[in-house]
Amino acid sequence: MATTKHLLLFLLIITIITITSSISLPFLTTEQNQIATKIIDAMISSGSFEDWSGAFLNNNDELNGPVLTSTLFLPKTSVERINATSPLVASYHIVPQWLDFSVISLMMPFSRIPTLLSGHSIVVTNNSASGFSLDGVLISEPDLFVSPSIVIHRMAFPFNFSRYGGGDI
């Protein structure tokens, strides 16, 4: 009896790991693409990483109509040569899925998380409790904001999509 329970638990864990280590980009409808474009335009118009969260939330507000279920990885500070007003940079910091820290923390190293930047995904580079990082950047404040359709995580620095974002590592 105990062996059967252990086997079932093992199979459940393997299933969760398999599902979370290969998240695929969901198909975006025309409406979702319009919302995503509006969000990205507002973020790059804000001018700085510090203003991204306000622009993201103001243009993806659950109280004012349809939203894009998504996760924003919000950089805490700027880095030279990564421009907050670039639509490519903004698109790469948004994942069109609801991923709170409990979901992300189950992902295995080198798992890829597709972003709004077509053909680019964020890579889990460290899944230890003390230094969980994506694209080599520490998640400094996980679950900074969580709602039924939106999650915001604070990152120590912005992602560099040219480093990890493409296909194979």
C-alpha cells in the first residue's frame, strides 16, 4: 500500500515538472494582441523601468474591461545599453500567462518561458530558494503584485533578450 502511494506521488511530481518545464506560448486572439500592444506602448511611453508597473496596470485593468492574463518582470534598476523605451525590451519582460512565484519555483533549470517578444523566451537559470533567477537576473521581490489575472515580480535588473532570449542555450 505504501509503495503504491509513493509511486502515485512520484508520478504526480514528474507530471508537474514536465508540465512546468516546457510552457508553450498560448495563441493570442486579436483582442489579446490589441491589449498587449496597448500595454507595451504605454510602458515604453512611460520612459523608465520605474514607471512600467503603473503603465502596465493602468492599461491592463480588470475593472475596465478585458485584460491580458500576464506576468510582468519589473526591473528594479536600469542597466547601460538596455533601454526602457524599446518595444523589444518591454515585450521581452511580459509573459502572456499568469505565473506567480509558486508556479515559477517549480520550473527546472533551463526551462523556457515564452514572452510577448515573438520567438524569445526567458530561461530559468537558477531555481534554488536562496537565489532564484531568470536569465541570470535575481527575482528580488517575487509576487510584488498578484491578482486573478496579473502577476508582477520585481527583478534586480532588466533582462537582456539578446543573451538568453533566442532558441537553444
